[in-house]
Amino acid sequence: MAKMGLIYKINPEEPGQEVLNRILDEVKTIASELGGELKDYKIEPLAFGLYSLTVLVSVDEGDETFPDEFESRVSNLEGISSIENVGMTRL
């Protein structure tokens, strides 16, 4: 089965590299629990020490429940301001 790549932009509530590291570990765990895999990530500056985290998650193309469940679980993590799906591609 083909793989689908979902790209999410995650904004934390607080600045700091340790916050991003914790969020990244939790995102990796959530993706794995739901049958996906964190393939890549990028940290980008927003303002005044605040950074956003852009992640690429790979999932089976036929898995229709993954996007909603992933977004819901990540948005409920402590310290998350927002999560937005900014892209989708076939891998």
C-alpha cells in the first residue's frame, strides 16, 4: 500500500528548546501509537524566542482516521497553542 505524507505546523505556548524537544518526543509517540511514523521535522523561528515545529508524518494511504485522531491528540498535549495541517503528499 502506498504511503501518504502529512505535514503539520505545531505552535507551542511557551518559548524554549526544551519545550520543543518534549513536544517532538510526544508527537513521535502519538504517530507511532496510531500506526504512523515521524519522518522529518523542522524548527522555525516565530518571534522573541518562540519557535514553531513543522513535522512530516508518514501513514498508510488508506488510513482515513489517522489525520483527525493525530490532530486531536496533539492539540490536547500540554503546552500546545495550535496544530495545523499545511500539506499532504504521496510518498
